[in-house]
Amino acid sequence: MLLDRSESLEGCAAVDAGCGGGDVTYDLAKRVGSAGRVVGLDLDEDKILLARTEAKQLGI
């Protein structure tokens, strides 16, 4: 994955524009850790609802 090539994102803030179901958003959340913040944006409200639900299930 492209994110594997980046430096540490611990404590960073990130935006996932066009996040869809949130797969990349969840990976970003793990990489920024509890000190960071990730916001996922998408025009499809159904996808956002699914992403929020899964994020809660994952404890993110």
C-alpha cells in the first residue's frame, strides 16, 4: 500500500476525501494513533453511515 512508503504518521491529522466505505480511513486512523485525527469525507451519505458503523465496531 502507498501508505507503507510514508514516514510515521503518529500524531498527525489527515483527511480522506472520497472515503467511500472507509477502508483507507481506518488504516490512516491506525497510523495516526490516539494522538492524531482522521476525517473521512464522501458525498454518498449511505457510505458514510456504513463507515461510521464499522468504525465504531473496530473501536476507531
